[in-house]
Amino acid sequence: MDIRQILFKLSRQRVGIAATLLVVVIYFISHPILDLGELKSLDLRFRERGERKAGEKVVIVAIDEKSVNELGRWPWPRTRIAELLKALSDSGAKTIGFDIVFSEPDQNSGLQTIRDLKEKTISLKLDEKLLNYLDRMEKGFDTDSALKEAIEKSKRAVLGYFFHFGEGSGINEDDETGKGRYSFVRALEEGAATPVKEASSMETNIRPVSDAAKELGYFNIFPDKDGTIRWYPLAIKYGDDYYSPLALQLVREYLDGQPLSLVTAGYGIAGIKVGDTDIPSDEEGRLLINYYGPQKSFRHYSFVDVIKGRVPAEAFRDKVVIVGATETGIFDMRVTPFESVYPGVEIHATVAENILDQEFILRPSWFALFDLLSILSIGTLLTISLQRLRALGGFVITACLMVGYFYFDRYLFIEKGLWLNIVFPFLTFTSVYTAITVYSYFSEEKEKKKVKGAFQYYVTASVMEEILKHPDKLKLGGDEKELSVLFSDIRGFTSISEKIPPEALVGLLNEYFTAMTDIVFKYEGYLDKYIGDAIMAVYGAPVEQEDHALKACLTAIEMMEMLRYLQKKWESEGLPRIDIGIGINTGKMIVGNMGSKRRFNYTAVGDNVNLASRLEGLTKDYGVPIVISETVYEKVKGELQCRELGSVKVKGKEIPTKVYELIVKVASSDLPGK
């Protein structure tokens, strides 16, 4: 089967199904551009939903511009952090997290200067009192020890750290504090690899500070390909262990130290829990962040206000407090669905609040099946809908269905927290509509050429336009309609043909047929056929005409007028005189494409067609040019002049039929060339 045969067998239905299946294939291939488009649509849904009030369980202590102005340039001596810890602990904070890492000894304490003086004092054997004084100063300048003591007294501090990825130095024994790991890890399939990110090294806090902390949690966050933060990694593998993030450790401590558990399977992470609370994640162990709005969706308190007692204790009582930088130039700027400059500390706060309030955006694994069913359902529904619609109607239907799906998706996201794929359903809408519309255009153009080729010699241009608008009416088969049929025939054609040479006869007939056909077209008749020297014309089909009987009669009258003109012309040229008879009948008949699927003609058949032919024959008997039936007379008697001829029994009819002469008045001024 060659390509032409394939194209010949195409239909709107097959094209729609093919376009739908193509979208299914693309869905499984998962093209990055379409994936990015879906992520961008998620951002739009967040903005469409608008801001939502965050819960009251999490607050932020910000290292902001106000604090920097009062306390000096960041970083500050760690005694400031110790002050903050004491103030928050005294205020009754349930747990305190730091989006800060203390990975090196404090460089702002002046401790090294004191130690250098002590060494010189000892080496120079100076006064013992000076050495004792320097000892006391050393204790006062040891800010790392001050921070360690504050953390130990607080018993509620969760410190942050971060992992390095790629080629690194490998596992460092000094990093192993026993903190930050999942309490329980269960593998459903032994030895199965998971798609969880694996770290190469750890950038943790100095050991005394880490040892003093209640827990540790990493603050690594990974943007999508467009740089936007939409996911929060709930697990990172380091060595043989799985570690948990800062937000999850804060939630754990807020829930009185409930254990963290993780279940792995061959496809990835199968489940994550804090206590008995399930946390939804994908196979990579990522949580889809349910943002509340732009920055400052949470209560922010200035660092300096807290340590100077300007904030009431009730602001922190029984809350998760996260300390982090928000001052421009200090904090890690992130891109989120709501804005392009968003402090990282607030992402941790958002995730902690999401988990504590169980406010998640869900996209379960079974949604992949839902996506496929959506594509197939939309493709099938649209294909059925577009079967008989033209481009504009199809566009309206497609647009309405797309708007309906959009609002359905919007409702599920805003009201139910469900994230449905919208890119592939919309791709299905556009693909199926475009494919069917393009196919329809080319197939209709092909059909129009076919119809035009078949009818351009039988109807006038205006009638042709109407036929081209509704080519489906020209299907193989017929319909019963009331039409008018005109038959005209040259009298004594055989004897005439014997009197003149063939060339002259052909020229005479061509001139006669051209003139008469033009008149048929003038009154929008359909030239059914030439039957030897006879003409058959149909009125009222293929384009409907309410006054088809009148138009057939006007055609007959003008044909007789034209004949008188042609007779004078031929007489002057020495050609024989030609006379014609015309019969017209109106009635029910079958009209349509008759023949085989390979070759057919558009024509009218039936007893009333035969009657029109019989009436043409009666013109010889009555000696009149035009004979019409009683049904024609009833339709034109108020418009044209007629004369009853009598009742005759036409061959093939048992009941006599009344017949009438259609009166012709030739006005010489109306004849061509006059």
C-alpha cells in the first residue's frame, strides 16, 4: 500500500486518533520543554490561587537590615548568637533552628590575639599577674565556647549544615556526629538503588558546637532547570546513611522527638514519616513546596529586637523559630513561583509549616494513569465532536473544552491541593484540533476540485459556490424532492442533418447548445445532460429554489425568444430553419448521484421526469412551442400567461393529465443584437 492509498483511506476520525496516540507517545518520551512548561503552569496556578495565610506555628528571627545597622556588619561574634539563644529559650520557644553554619572558629572574637599575647608573656617570663589576667580575657573572648554553652543550656537548638556533591574528598570521620540521620530506614528491595541525591562530602559545624546541638539538619535546596525552587529534598544519602533536612528535624523536635522513618524501594523512596504522620514525596524523596505567598508570609522579628528585649515573650512561646539572614547582600536569594527574590530561610519555614499543618500539594504516583486517561478521553471526545463541524465551529468547541478543563484543574488545585498535568491535555486539544482542521482543509479542497470538475459545465458560477459550501450533499445516492424538469428537443433533426455538411451541422448545434445552456444557467438551472439534440435541465437541485417552477418557465420562454433570433441569423447564413419543443413538469422525483462508486452522475429520475419528456413530445401534436403540466400551471398562473390545451392520457399514466400552453410573446427589442 503506497502513501496515496493511505491518504485516500484517511478520515477525520483516524486523523484525530492518530494525533491522540502521538501525544501519548510524547508523554512517555517526556520531552524537557514540555516538562518545563508544566512546571511553569504550576507557578501560574500558585499565582492564580493567590496568597494564603501561613500558620502560627513557625516564626522567623531575621538577620535583617535593621540588625546590621545597629550591631554592625555581619558576621557578628558568636556571643550575639548565644544571646539570641538565651532570649529565645527564656521566651519558651519549642525548638530553634539555624539556617547558618558555624563551620570555622569565630574570626571576630579577638581570641587569637589574646592567645598570641599569652605565648609572648610566657616566653618572656613576664609578671604572673599579667598571665592570670590574660587567662581571664581568653575565657571572655572564647565566643565559640560561649555559643557551645548556650546551645547546651538551651537544649532545643537544631543547627544547619550542607553537603557537597560531585567529586569530593569522600567521607570524613570528623563529620560523623551521629545526628541528622533518619531514625529508621527500611528497604523493600535489598540492594536496590534509589534516585536520591548522594553527597560526596559534608560541610558541618565545628565539632564542639555540633556536639552541643540537640539535632542537625542540612539546608541544601536544589532548583529546577529554570532556577525556580519548587521541591524540598527530604533525604540525602551520605555514605550508607540517609540524612534529613533542617525543616524536618525542626518538625521532629516540635513533636517531642518523634522518630523519622524512611522506606526505600527499587523505584525510589516509597515513604517518609515523622512519628505516625506521612509526608508525601516523589521517588527522589522530594516534597512539593506549598508556598503561602511572597516573602514575609511568616512573622518576621528583627534579631536585634529579640536580644534587646523589644519583642514580647508570647511571640515565641511553643513555636518553631528559624534564624536566618534576610538583609540584602547576606541571604541566599531564591526564585519561587511567587517572586524571583525570596530568602532561603523562609523556604525552610514554609516546609515546616506545611508538614505541621498537613497542607500539601499532592501529585500521587497514580496520577500518571490519570494523565493518560485524560489524554485519551480528550482526544476521543474532541475527535467525535469535530466529525461534522467546520473550522470555526470546531474552534469554538475546542476552546470551550479547554476552558472547562482549565477551570476543573484550577478547582482541584485551589480547593483540593491536587496537581493535575495541564500541558499534555492542552497539547491533546491543540494537536487533535489542528490535525483534523488541516486534514479537513486539504480533503475539502480535494473534494471541491472534484465537485467543481464535475459540475462546472452544468451550473452557473453562483450555483457552483453553493454546491462547494455543502459538498456532502453530493454523496452517492439520492433524496426525494419536489423539483421542476425541462426537456427541449429539436424537431425533425434527422432530416436537417441530411441537408447540410457535418462541419456546418456541428457548428450550428454548438451555437444552439451554447445559447440555450447560457439561458439555463441564467435562471440557475442544472444542466443535467444533452441527449443527442435534446436538453434536460433540473431546477431546485442541487441548490434549493423556492420558485423552481417559475424559473423553469422563464427559461423556456427565453429559449424560444433566443430561437427566433437564431432562426433569422441562420436564415441569413443559408442554414436550415430549426424549431424546438419544450416540456416542463413539476413534482416529486429522486435526485442525487446515480451510478457506481467509481463513476456516477448527478441526475433526477422518476415518473415526473418521464412526464416532462412526454410533454415535450406533445408540442408536436398541439402545434405549440411549450407545454407545461397542471402542477406547473398551479405554481405560475399568477405570474405568466397560460392556455389550457385539454387533458391527455400520457404514455405510462392511467389517469388523464391536464396540460397547458405557456404563451410566448417575442419582443424584437429584447432579442440579442437588437
